[in-house]
Amino acid sequence: PVRLLYRSVGNTSVVAVTAGPGLTNAVTAVKNAQMAESPLLLIGGAAGTILQGRGALQDIDHMSLFKPLCKFCASIRTIREIVPTVRNALAIAQSGTPGPVFIEFPLDTLYPFHLVSKEFIPKSPPKGLMGNLIAWYMKNHMLNLYAGAWEPRDVSPLPVHIPLATDDQVQKCIELVSRAKKPVILLGSQAVLAPTPAEEIRKALEGLGIPCFLGGMSRGILGKDSPIQIRQNRRDALKEADLVLLAGTVCDFRLGYGRVLSRHSKIIAVNRDKSQLLKNSDLFWKPTIAVQGDVGSLLVQLSKGLKGYHCPQEWPQSLKAQDATKEAANRAKAEEKTEQHLNPLKVLYRVDELMAEDAVIVVDGGDFVGSAAYILRPRGPLHWLDPGAFGTLGVGGGFALGAKLCRPDSEVWIIYGDGSSGYSIAEFDTFTRHKTPIIAVVGNDAGWTQISREQVPMLGSNVACGLAFTDYHTVADGYGGKGYLMGREDEEKMSDIIRKAQKETREGKATLLNVLIGKTNFREGSVSV
């Protein structure tokens, strides 16, 4: 939800949690926000300033936890610090490469003076010199804590710094693209960062006519049937390409650490973050030009600077033809009978055909979601939310809730693996209580299949990878939603059941399709390390 909210309305998300375990439970989410390059203000409680380090309830060193994850960390020590600290944190969260920031609010900075003084200043201090010293110290501590608290403060937002390509860098990129015969653009999540609207970026890409591979949150930016979006055979296209534009795409495990790039290709790398811009460049690849700047604005400038240019048509057409061949093979595989239950590819194709044009797709899982990435077509920008490069299972319920709150009139789907569904299926209670109806599809193959794909051939054992064909539909019913079980006997009625679930959702009830699926060899050998 952090990513969708920021990229939808340009705001920083704010999360408030309690001290100690509240903040330790937030560590994974904050790391995910960091890797998703989404601005987030985390507000955490803490023991009172005068009690820290003395064994107070939930008193731990929060700063040590969050300094490696956040662009900025601060602990409020006086009331007068609150406004300037929050203003500064919000500006830092959005500047440069967006990311999370953390502010710790000790208990005594959150309550009115009379309550804090009643709690912390002893009514009957010890007698004698020591008692007088304690009373004096406590009184002065309180007076300093609240000094200047009621003075007017400037609460206007501080300016946000966004790095931009220089005119010389833009011109060099224009020259490289204009000479290319087989260019390719790899678009990453940074392409949909503020301030450039996604619609402007789409027009720029269509104006250039260069074939694009979309990843992360850039999925959907070209709609579901664009002639320049290529979905299959990326590795082969990169071998042939004479120019590759890494538009916010990082040479990490998703690009074989850069090894999939051809040594014969000119490479333009664009990224707001210098460390991500040059990731593994000393090992497996080297940029022709590296631009530390905003991706969206550079693409728009490229399109304007290349008026009259259009990528040679035979290149995207040949890639699109290969796409069609691969797509036909996938559809043929979807019609194969599995040993038991339903073919997962057939289920996914049917979901893709029936989901609404405004649908937001949240994916949370391993094997079933890995297949979904090849088959489901996001309808528009920010209509696809996944766990990201951190591989954070369990995002489904929270992401879907955020998506539905941001886009209450849109159809919101969660594509779950059966293993990952266990992390957030309890959010069906939240969906019911807060009237945020979504549709969940659980690909139920009774196992951690993404793990067993690798484990069984290597170790000859499926230990710890086996689950059961659990009645997840009953769980949804128990939380006030509506569950449907779908197995091989329902194959002919699959479309009717999906439409019925969509109707229930439109009428305000969160629904879950518990789809019993069999095994296929689709994506055989697929391992991410």
C-alpha cells in the first residue's frame, strides 16, 4: 500500500506503531519499502525520555534497528523538536531515491504536561539532600521537555530534491538511441516515481516505438495489449540488441547480475541511486553512459529530443512474433491435463480473461505467482503489486487493503500461493469489518512448490515442503467473507464460479477462490538466487 499510495497521489505514507515488539515487527515492512524505493514515515513509540535504559516496558534501542534501513532516524527529546523534525524527515523521504524514515516518540513527548508531570514527578520525594536533588532534576527535565512547545512553527513542506539528467547526458542518450537499429528498454519501478505522470511516460515510450520489457511496478504502464511491450524471451532479445536502456532496472539477480547483457550492446543506465545505477558494473557489464537521475523525466526528454525518430519496425515486430509463438505454446500447455486437479495455467488464463479492465492485481507467493507473471496482464500503471526484490511473502492482505482504499471502485485481486496465503488470510476479517471487498485466488497445490522444485532434485527429499489441500474457502467464510472451492469436477463451470465471486465482491463481500491445482513442468528449473 505504501508504493501504490505514493505513486498514485504523490504522498508519503505514515505508519504509527508501538514501541519494542511493534517496531521489531515493522522491520521487514520497512526493508521492503526501502527496496521498493517508496517514501514512508515510520512513527514509533518509546519509553519515556527519563526512563530509557532503566528497564521500562518495551524499552530497546530502536535506532540500531532502523539506521541501516532508513534514510533518516531521529528521537524526539523535546516537544519543540517535533515540527522541524517531521518536516525534515518528510522531505528526506521523498528526495533523491525515495525511501523510509523513522522518528521515535518517547511516551512523555506524546501526552499533555499535566499528565506527564503527574506520572513522572513524585508526589512525595525522598527527604534530605538527595530528595531535593531528585525533585529539582525532575522539575527541570519537565520544564525543558515542554519549553517552547506552544510557540508557532512553520509547518509548510520543505522542498524535495529530485536528481535530473544534465542537458549533456540527455544529448548523449539521444545520439546513442538515434543510431540504434535494435534498441531495447528495460523499465523498472523507478519509472513510475513522482513527479512525471505515468500517462506522459506511456506517450513518450509509444512515441519512441522501442520494444519494452516491464518489471516491478512499471508493469501495466503500456496497458495490456501494447505492440511495443514484449513479455517473453527477454534473454534472447538482449543478445540481439545493439542498445539497451536500463530505465530504473538494476543488474541484480533478476538480470543475472548483468551477465545477460551482451558485450556488443551499447548500454544506457539511468537510476536515482548511484549504488543501484552501477550495481555489478565492475564484474559483468559496463555502461556506455551512466545517468544518476530521474527515469521518467529522462524518457520524456528523449522522446521530445527524438521527434521524427521511430524504432525500425521490423525489430519490435520480430520480437512480437516470438512473443506470439511463446504465448501459443503456453496456451497449449494450459490445455494439458494434470495428474490431479486443475491445470494452474488454465486457471490463470481464465482469471485474466474475466477480470475487470480496472483490476488491480496483488501477487503474493512463489510458484503459482511465478506462473501468473507470465500470464496475467496488468491493465494499467500501478495495477500490479508484488513482493518486490526482497521476496517478502505475506504482503497480499496489506497490499490489497491499501489498493482497495486507494481505488475503492476498482476490482482488487490477490493471487496467492497456498503457502503465502497463511501469512495474511486473517485479513479477511479486516476486509469484512472495513467493507473493503477483494477477490483472492489461492493456487492450492498442497506444497511450497517453489522450494521443492529445487530441493527435491538436489536432496531427493520433499521434507518441510509438503502442505495439505486445506479448506481456505472455509476460513474466508469464518471471517465473514465468501469462499468457493474449485477442483477438476468444476472445470466446465470455472467461468461461472469466477463471475459469481466477482458479483459477490461488487455487492460488498470479500471472496476467496480455493483452487485445487496439479503439477506442471511450466518454468521447470526456475530458481532465483
